[in-house]
Amino acid sequence: MQRIFILSAFLILITNTIYAQIPVEVFAGHKQAQHGFFLFKDLDSAQKVSLFSIARFAVDYEEAFLNSSFVSSQIIYNFNRNWGISSGGSFSENEFSPTIAISYQYGNERGDFYMNIFPTMIIKDKPEFDLFGLVFYTPKLTDKWSVFSQIIFGSIVNTKFNQHLFSYQQLRLGLGYKKLFQFGLGIDQNIIGSGKAINYSNNAGVFIRKEL
């Protein structure tokens, strides 16, 4: 656990150095409390090289073994506005794994819809395939208020695509006040295993979000 906090502190130091905005969220659910942040930052003026990082920490109210931590970073080379290729690594449950991925991103001209999808190969003794993505939709209601909606998802399978290992979905729906903060309701779902051994867990609650 100490190594994961060192990693996250290092990421924050990098993002402060390159003047990135960091959306930070605190989520209080009925089973777990969570803290998370992520960033997407161009590293050059031509917007050819970008950094994407995401981190999430969860504390279970009753069972310490259900506590979890996750940090992932990707350096992306963008071929054009939408497509790129990336390489990086993820750190979860005291295990580091290198990754390679394809990046697809899209944002509309109004700036209220954005999506980024990463089909990812996780390099380990038994390689895994992860489809990770995030989608935002934030249409304005008035000059001060807007809808805030966010979906973050991931699904990990073996490279033969015949065994499901782990999936999760995080849904947030609420309101945003100017560009100061966002708040609302959320639900997380984790799915572990496959077939008759599959296990579902849900965590519903409230969130508040702020860009630092």
C-alpha cells in the first residue's frame, strides 16, 4: 500500500509540473468510500504526445481485505485527432504490469461530450486483454448550472476471449456549478469471475468532484 501512495504522489507531482487540471472525486457509498482522480494532458504543442493517468482507492467499511487500490498511466502518441497508440503500466494489488494499448478519443465542438476508449494488452505471465473507457456528457442548463454525467468502465478477459476475469462500471449523474465543482448520485458495480463462479457487488452513494 505504501508503494501505491508513492506512485500516486509522483503522478500528482508530474501533473503539477506540466500544469494539468486534475479532476478529483470523493465518493461515499453504502459499502465503501472511494477517492479517485485522473488526467489527460498534451505534452507538446503539436498535440502528438499525451499523458493519461487514472488512480482509484477504495476503503470497505467492514472488511479490510476488500480495500483496493489502482493506478494506471499511459504515454500516448496521437496519429490524428482520434487515434493513437500508447504504452505504460498499471499497478494494482501490489502488482505492476506493463501495458500497450490503442487510444480512441472523440469530443464534440460544444465541448460537452467526450469519450476515450483504450483496448489494452496487459503484459504478464498469462497476458490479459482490457477494454477500458470513460465517457462524459455535461450539457448546460443555465449560465451557471449544467448536467454532469460520467461513465467509467473496464472489462478484463484472457487473450483467448473465452474467460471473463473482472469487470467494473462506475456511473455518476448530477449537477455542475460553473466550473467550480460537481455533485450527485453514483453507483459502482464490480463483476468477478465467470460462469457459475461469477460474483457481483454494488456500491451506491453520493459524490462530489472538483478540478484542481
